[in-house]
Amino acid sequence: SRLVSDKSDLGKCFQEADPNSDTISDLVDTDGGFITIPEMGGVTKLVPLNNQLIILASNGIWSISVTQGAFSPSNYGVTKITDVGCNSPESVVLVEGTILFWTLSGIYSLSLNDISQQASANDITVGTIKTLYNTISSVAIETASGYYDSINKQVGWLYNGASNVDPA
């Protein structure tokens, strides 16, 4: 629905400008709407990061950000960050401007470049705990739960080690 500025706007689920008009049929910034990302699978989690909305989905990660100024139906961009998806909503942890999350292939960090503000994802298990991570079953990965201790600056995840055998 469109932007509500007073009580008379409540319940109005249509554009301010008439899309069938010969004179003004353009999308108006106070109009509501939805964002379509055709190739995106099931959404796992939405996380705000700086001036972007990060969408973690089963088949990849996307970012929705403004092109300039404030967000509006005519002023946003969608960027695919990675093909690596997240099937574990409870594993997603926001740690001081960085998103950490579990995937079937590793633990990833997603952060914004200081200059371009473009998000990038990196597998942080490579060269560290990759061998151990590869022994964790997909069931345990998908049900892992993360937390962040801001006082001690530590992140951790809980997972069911008893489910470390994938069902046949």
C-alpha cells in the first residue's frame, strides 16, 4: 500500500497517480509496491546493514540499497552478492557491521567495503576449521543457532553434534 500521511490514507491500497492516465501515469515516490527478484529462492532472513537490506535466501544473498538520497519505489537497486545460500536462519549473527552465517559449505562473513559500500561474502572456515566444518551434517547446519557476546567480543554457534550423520 502507499505511504500513509494521515488517517484518510488508511486502507487506500492503490497508487496515487492513475497508471491508466494519459497525463500522469508514472510511479510516484509515495506509492507502495513490492520488489521482485525472479531468481531468488526461499528467503531465510532479512538483515539491515548500514543503508542496505541484506536478503539471505536458500540460493544466494542479495542487497537492496538506494541509488541516491532516500529509499522510494523509484529509487533503489538490487545486487546479487553471492550464489552461496543460507538455509540456517538462526545461524545468522550481526557482529559490529558484519553478518556471519552458516551455509552448507562453510561459515561466511558478509561486510561492506569501506569505500564502495558494496557487500562481499567470504568463507571464513577456509584455512581454519574447514575440515571440522565438513564433518557437521546438513541437518545440524540448518538448525545451528548463533550468538554474539558484545562484552567479550566473541561469536559462537550451537549445533546438535548428535545429528552429525546425514539421514540416508
